[in-house]
Amino acid sequence: MATVDDISRPSRVAGPDEAISAEELQLAARNHGIPLEALRYDVTPAGLHYLLIHYDIPDVDPATHALTVDGAVGTPFTVDLAELRRRPRVTHQVTLECAGNGRALLRPRPVSQPWLVEAVGNAEWAGTPLAPLLREAGLAPDAVDVVFTGADHGFERGIEQDYRRALPVADALREEVLLAYEMNGALLLPQHGAPLRLIVPGWYGMAHVKWLRSITVLTGEFDGYQNAVAYRLRADADDPGVPVTRIEPRALVRPPGFPDFMSRARVLRPGRCTVDGRAWSGHAPVTSVEVTIDGGVTWAPAVLDEPTGGEWAWRRWRFEWTAEPGRHVLGARATDASGRSQPVEQPWNRGGFANNMVQRVEVVVPAE
């Protein structure tokens, strides 16, 4: 007799010589990262923005969809999309990054969605602030966590579940947290959470619950799978770990020149060129970016453009380089106002989360 355990196995790490599996390739086909050349856009077009779908894209009818607010509140209520649209509207440009970005570069490799460095995007999200709804509901004095439930449903590691994530009350009440119904000036696309999703500026993507259908206030810590099991920084399987929350600083290089089809190594003509990219952090504003052209042996400061997208959007950086014939390994590292900076080598964790080690971009400059 078949059981759930036959299809939903515990998390694990790959063996020393284990290749990417068909299951991981299947995930990679459903989910996609930003093409790195699209770092040229201040605002990422919706179709180029990174995408992670845990289960299925649910069939949600915007005409009947409603959001329930309940739990440890004085006045539970349900509100439909039309009412949400009548509420004050705000727009925030927000950089989203998957917590597992960079996982496939770790050794040993945590077996899951095999991200390299492309699981990021920067979009304009429009909606209404969450905090006024919570205040209207009347949070209990002893409220601790606010749980957000999406309409997507599935199995994960043997547990049948709706996708649920929680925020501490103080974070849920931040004025910039949005109930979003538009992306880049258009209605949300199905794969990006239509008709309603949560946007939590500064936090990794697992907190931005899509297809949002309910908000429940708890007087204790939420012990659901996505908080208590899945998104935690662990040294080993027995380590209870600490939760994944805010985005660590990262800079990405927009690869110069043009690519080899298979390896994606870049070919660049010799001479003067501008190397550029984007940098961001969920902890504090990025204050500097350094660039290497020799794989991290030496570093030089880049120029940070003035911020154009607001507090939660990435910033462009640029570096003038005279490319000389030979092989080069480019990279960039960001430092934010909290003092956090990217490592050249990443400390390992079992889930492959918050991996912000410096990107490596191989460039060949042929002799003229």
C-alpha cells in the first residue's frame, strides 16, 4: 500500500559526487531566476522576476476571493478585494530574494530547488498597508505572531498543509508591509500570487505569502512547518536552528560581453568597459560595493548610484575596467550600514539558506 512517505521524503544533503537529480531539475523547470542581463532594468519586468511556487498555482476567482482576519483579535472580519481597493493605496519598490538563493553552490549540496545566484527581482508592488487592518481588528494585548495562509496546498516532508508563514506582531505592524494586488502597474499574474499577496520589505521571499486568503493572530509562537521546520538555519538535522528572516547583503554583477551557450562564461573584447550590477540588503541600506577581477585576491571600490527606488529597492553600482587579454574572474561584494558584508566563502547550513557568498563571473578577453 502506497503512503505519503513514498513521495515526500525527509530533507537531506547530496553525497560528495552526487549529481543534480531529476526531481531537482523538475523543480528548476517550474521555478526560474532572473536572467542576469536583466539586472540592467531598475524595475524587473514581471516575466523576468524570479519565481518560486511551493505547490500548485491555485485556481482563485478574484470575483469571489476574500480575506479573513481572525484569531486573537477583538473584532474578526472578512473583506473582499473591492473593499481592499477602496482603502488607501501605496506603492513600494521592493527587492525580493529567495532564501535558498545560492544553494546549489554549497558543498555538500542541500537537495532542494537548485538555485545558483539568480533568485531575485525588484518590482513595484501596489496595495494597501496591512497595519490598519490589524489595528481595526483589535490585536489582543498578549498577541505574539500573525499567521498568513495562502490558497496553495500540498505535501512537504510528509506533512499535508496550506502554505503558511508567520511574522512577529511588531514586524506585521510595520507600515511598509503591504497587502498587494498589483505588480509593476498591472494586476498580479497568477504565478505571482493573484489576486492578493503579502509583501514584507527586507525579508526573504518565504515571508511574502502568495494567494493570501487569511490572517490569524496567535498568542503564542506559530509552530507550523514553514516557520518551525523548513526555513531555519541549521548546522545539522538535530539542530533546532534559528529562523530565516531578513535578506543578507548581496551584490550581483551584470555579466559583461557575450556568453558561451553551455558554460555561460563571458567573452569580452579588450579595452575600457563599465562593469555594473545591483546591490541590496534587508538589514540596512547598502553603503559600499567592492569589485574584484581576479577571483577575490584584490578588491577596488565601485561607484554606487544614488538610490532611485526607495528604501527597499536595489541600487545600481558601476566600475570602470580596462579589460586586458586573458582569463578573469569577476565578483562584487556589498556592505550595508549595519556593518554586514558578503563572505568570499560561505559558512554552510543544512537548508542552504541566506547564502550570500560572492558571485564568480568567468570572463575571457581574447587577444586582438
